[in-house]
Amino acid sequence: DTEVTQTPKHLVMGMTNKKSLKCEQHMGHRAMYWYKQKAKKPPELMFVYSYEKLSINESVPSRFSPECPNSSLLNLHLHALQPEDSALYLCASSQEGFPFETEAFFGQGTRLTVV
Amino acid sequence: ILNVEQSPQSLHVQEGDSTNFTCSFPSSNFYALHWYRWETAKSPEALFVMTLNGDEKKKGRISATLNTKEGYSYLYIKGSQPEDSATYLCAFISTGNQFYFGTGTSLTVIP
């Protein structure tokens, strides 16, 4: 199984809603990542978990809250988002615990629209 | 924020043509460079992880070179096929764990 599965594929939420994005991999990878991609721009790194611990937080606003319940799962909890947070959210994982050491495997992303 | 530039921004080639494009990155604090291919409606797919100056990697018809002293990497595609149509992204990683995707090159191969 070489897949990274993200759910949901699409999400529309209001600015007062609380929602979560989920990411799952069963490749035994020890690093997991969240990226955000706005239209016509390259993806931007948000968070990195290494051995289930948050190792990199790229100064992301607190309305985005990551969680790594176990080595296979990565969540991104969303609360009080703004319309400008509408984007494609990509999850990825890589084998080595040290971030970026090896190639990353990406999910297909969650297309988030904040209304 | 670091500048990781790719050129050209987009490219149209005929099937069978060979092509190449460039990723330019800061030459200081280099740790690694990744190349990814991203087809529309699919996930980004890793092509290469490059870490050493002078690295050359090959996967089928695609190859890449790395020059960390001058801060560039080339990606070559030999005998382009329609299925090579995608956006090609490089990603620069610094020794301080900064990670930046390049601006991307959109390749269209015309049958």
C-alpha cells in the first residue's frame, strides 16, 4: 500500500464552523506533513510531524491545529477560518523520521472553501 | 522567504522531442533538492531526491543533475510522450529545515 489517503476530498465550511481534515498512511512512514496550496501558487509547508511529534510549525495561525494521534494518522483541525484560507490542503508522508530526508508521498488533497 | 525559481513557467513540445527545464535556488545552506511531477487531478509524485553536488539521477526517460555551488538543477525528459504532460516542481530544503517549492514548470506534450 503506497497510498496517502485524505478525507474529505471537498469541504465547504462557514467561518464559525469547526471541521477536521484527515490523512492516513499505512506505509510505516515516520514523518508526516501538511501543505497548503492557493491557486496558481506552489504548495507551502504548514506543519511537519516526526515520530508523532510536531517538529516544524511554519508560523501557521492558531485557527489551524494539527494533531497526530498515531503513526498512521494526521489530522488538521480547523476553527474560525477566513475566506482567504480557502485552498487545497495536501498531506504527505516520508519514510525517514528526519523531515525531507527521503521522497514524500502525497495524498490527493482536500479542496476547502470557506464561506 | 527564499527564492526558488523554475524556468520556463510553461512549455509546449511535440511528442518525441526532448526537453529540459531549470530550478534555481540559493547556493548557501543547501541540504537537499527534490523533484516532483504533478498531473492534473492527481497527487504530486516524487521523481528524485538529490543531496550531493554533481548528483545525476535517472528514472526511465527522465534525468536530473544538481549543481549546489551555483544553485541550480536541470530536469531532462528524453523523447517526450503525452503522458509526460504535468507540472514539474522542484523543492529546496535548507540545512535549517526550511522547505520551499519552486514556482513550477507546466509541460504540455502535443501528440
